Amino acid sequence: MFSFFRAVGVWLVIGFISQLLIACESTTVEPARYGSLEGVVLESRNNTPVVNAVVTTNPATSSFLTDAQGKFTLPALTTGKYTLSIRKAEYSPQDIAVTISEAAPTAVTVVLERANSANRPPNAPTLPSPADEVTNVAPITLALRWRVTDPDGQSDSLRSDVILYESTSTTRRQLLSNSRDTSVTVSNLKFNTIYFWQVTVRDQAGATVRGPVWSFQTATLPEHRYLYVREENGNTDIYAADVAGAGYRLTTSPFIETAPQLSPNRDRIAYTSNATGQFQLYTMDRDGTNARRITTLAVEGYSNPGIGYRWSPDGAQLVYAHYDQLYRINRDGTGLTLLATAPAGRHFRECDWTAQGNRLLVQTIGSNVFDSEIYLLNADGSNPTLLVSNLPGRVDSPSFSLDGRQLLYSHDVAGLNDVNGRQLDAHLFLQNLDGTGIVDLSGATTSTLVGKPAGTNDVAPRFSPDGSKVIFVNRVNDNLSPPEIWTIDLSRQNRVRLFANAFLPDWK
């Protein structure tokens, strides 16, 4: 019996050893495989390196810090999948999945964003231009400039809002809104006025800071002697200029503003505008502000796009043409009075008013612009006397000399009767009211006189304030080149150009 159990035990031992040998033969131990990880950590706003960011892995290995270039290297990592974690104060943490292989180093680029709680607001704007509290600033076109900086190094991403206040008004002008610009151009400022402006700066995180309130004062109104009209970029507006030729724009609406005339007492400028759909008469201050419409009956008629009116010698009234009717009106729009009615089939056009004898010059015109006559009337519209009859070619722009004894006008001596109004050779003429003493101011009769250039027209003449010169418009007769404003002595000498691209001058 004992022998039996002994035999069984031997066989069990032999079986166990056999199984163990079999198991050892089927199990192979693989050697460990390694790779490496290389990377760089950058700032999200400007791609600058993030220094001393902590880099760790899961499964855990060792922790590393980025260097001055934001780079890190993790050598001798067992191949496989890891979660890479990057942390630094003031930045949102970043976790990314990477796979380490034996073939080549694994390269990654990690971008960190600043945590909103760590964002610092931008610095207040500085370096205003014009400088704070500066005076005598020219109000024609003014560039406002400032400097913005960011403590987080993100100055290029800062946005600015700019507002402007006039010292006498609570209305603000929004010059810029959410703009990266650090300058803005402002126009249509008033003379001799204090303005306040403020810049608000905003960063990408939405943090804002308001700058100090800066101020400047515009220059006093210059003593401009000239008014004229200029068409530019599709707009027709009124400009003023001083004796040195420095000009500035008075009107800026999208409508036509034309035919400016400074009052004899130099306090208001009359002009016409088609803002209502017809040319009405307006007045404004000398700086272009406080415009006021004074007519309800339009300044219109045959070939009369708002040009047919004139101040009274004392500046209290104006006379103007309304189709076949001639009216007088007070400067405040009251007292409208009918003075005269034109002959049948004719309209009033241009006119003038002299204190010498209190008389009027008026041009009447037929349906064709070349059908023109000039009359002398009493200031009440009575006693019309024909001075210049209907000549071949256009006759335009009658005006008195300062003493009221002579008549100035333009006439196309080429005699062209063109229904579209074209002139070929318009000259300026001066004559006595009785028709004698006619002088051609545009012609050259001696070698010492320089006449009008061939192929051009001299038109729209008016006397200078001292009566020694005539101001007028010269233009190439194809009407394609811009008009120019010139002056000439009554001696027919010294033709001088004053302004380019300008017409309908007034000189007081």
C-alpha cells in the first residue's frame, strides 16, 4: 500500500516538473524600448517663448522646466502613449496626448493662453498731439495722435475709442471706435473754441482704461478777404481764403453750396444751396456756422442755378431773381417785396446794387442763355433803362464800379450763340453807363500788355474792394479743365492767378 502512494507521488513530481519546463519554453522576455520628446512652449498672443513652464507626464516620469527659448527635452521615455501636462502661473494649464516611438524624437509645440485673472489692463494713453492745453490750433484739418502701451507686451493688439467735446456743448463726437489706429483726423472745428478729447484703450481680454481728458484751443478767425466755390470729389462747396492764399472749407454738406457773398459790414456770408431741391438763399457766420435759410421762393430761372442775387450796400437786405420776378428781402428773411417783373418770355438772372444813386443792375435772359440784356433800375424796381442790348455771343455778370458810374461785364466776342452756353472767347469789358468809353480788359493792344490766353474765357468779373482791380474766372473754353480765379489791374496789366480749381469769387 505504501509502495502505491510512493509511486503516485513520484509521478506527480514528474508531471509538475514537465509542466514547468513547458511553461518556461513558451514565455519570451522582451527588452525595454525607449524614445524621446522635444517641444517648445509659446505665448498665444504673440508666439513668444514661455520660460520656466513645468512639464510633466502621465504615466509619471520626471518633471522639466522650459529654457529661455521656451524649449524642453524629455530623454529616455519608454515608448507608448503619454499625457503631457504644461503648467505655469498666470496661464491656463494645457494637457495634450503624445505617442513616444523609438524611430525618432517626438516633437510638439504647446501654446499657452494667459488666464483672464492674470491679465493686466493696458496702460493709460500718453503723448497727446496736439499737446494738452495747447492754443492757436488751426481748425481746418487737425490730426489727433496718442500712444498706447500694454504691461503684458501686447501693445499691437490694443484698441482705442476716441471722443471729442466742444466746450460750449454737451454733444460728443465719436471719432474712433474699437480701432487699432493711434491717430484720427478731425475737421469742421470752430475757430476760437476750446475742445476736449479722451481716449479709452481696450485689450484682447476686454480690460479697458480711460485716459486723461486732454484739451486744445483753435485759432481765432482769420481776416479772410476772398470767398470762392470749388468742386472736388463730386461736392460743390464754399471756401474762404486770406490775402496770403491760405484757404479753408466753410461748407461740407452733400448738397451744392454756391455763389458766396460776404455782407458789406463783413458779419455774415450769403450763399445759395439746393438742399431743399431748389436753390434757396441762406446766410451763415464767417466761420461757416449758424447757417439760416431766408427765402421760400427759389433763386432760380433761365440759366440761374442760384447765382442771381446781391447784398444791399448797407448789408440790411438782399435783392434776388426768382424766374421773371425780382425780389427784395430783409437779411432775416422778413419783408419780402416784389420789385419788378421781367418782359414777357424773359427771366431775371444776375444783378448788382450800388449806393451811388441807390440803383440796380439786372440781367434779363431768354430761354437761350445767349439771349441776354442788361438794364439799369431804381432800387424800387422802377424806371428800367437798357444799357447793353442782345449782342451776338453771351453777355453775363453785370456789376457796378465803386462810384456807380461804370458797368463791368463779360462778353463772348466770338459771337457764338450756343444753346448749351459754350463760349469761345469771352472778354471782360468796362464802360460808362451811357455806353461810352468801352475798355476791353482782356485784350492786349500793345507789346507791354499781356492779354487773355488764346482758347480761354474770362468770366464772372467783380471789382476789388478798392476799385483798382478786377477779380474774375479764367477757364479753357472746352470747359474740361478746372477754372481758375485771377485778378487784373484796370490798366490791363498784372494778370495774376490767385486760386486753382475755383470759381464764383467774392472779394471784400
